[in-house]
Amino acid sequence: MKKRVVVLWLLISIFLLNSCSFYGNKKIIVDDSENRADKKIEQLIEVIKNEDKDELESMFSEKALNETEGFEDSIDYLFDYIQGNIEGWERFRFSGNTSVDNGKKSESLVSWYTVQTDQESYMFFIIDFTIDTINPDNEGLYTLRVIKAKDEDKEFGYVEDMKIPGIYIPKE
């Protein structure tokens, strides 16, 4: 009897440990959301270094662009706001959310980064809809909030409070 229980337990364990390989094309499901968020910050940093307005605008979703007044001005503000040469970045917080509705999918990545220049330390808050077949106009960046790191306590709050379309311009 004891042997049967052990054998049954082993069979169930083997099945459960291999169940991911039965999905789709037998690949193990791996979440690479953090890597994709990191690639987005690297892309943003390159765009900022090159002051490429067209590329920055193309990174934003249609929804964000439609809900933002003066988007071109906010790009100019961002390029002027960041002082010095960017030396590096570090992710210090990340979350992801996936919704599925009738076979359609929406995935948002919310990430916080510290970006260091040779003159100042900045904090970036990013909301990026990486996939959205539920509402394709959402796909792309929705929020880019850049502040000086020393202003974190007064400029950063709850995610829902910081979820604004386009590029956030702090009040001076």
C-alpha cells in the first residue's frame, strides 16, 4: 500500500512538473516582462541622448497622444529638463498586469527607474502597454514621468495618481 502511494505521488509530481510543456508548442512559459521594461528604458535613454522628437513621439500610444495637449512642447521640456550626460540607470520597482477578454489580450508594464547623469539624478516612472489587442490604440507608452530624484517625495505617489497621458511636466 505504501509503495502505491509513493508511486502515485511520483506520477502526479511528474505530470505537474511537466504540464507547462504540454501547452502550445511545448515551450516552457517564461515571463520576460522585466527585460522588456529594461529595453524600453534603454530605448528612451537613446532617444533622449539623441534628442529624437519623432522617435519619442512614435513610442507613445495613439490614445496617449490623443489625450495630451501640447505634446511637442512636453518633448522640448523633457529634453531641456534632463541636464548632463546620461551615465547609467537602475530599475528599482516593477509591476506588470495582463488582462484577457474573449481571446484578446492587454499587457501593461509599470516601472520605476533611477537615471544618473554627470550632473543630476532623475527618476523615471513609465506605464507601457506592450500588447493590447483589446484596444489597439492603447499599445505603446501611456505615461512618462521624469523628475529629479530629490523631489521623489513630493512628485511620486500612488500609481493611479501618476497615470497621466503623455509626458509629465512637474510644476516648478
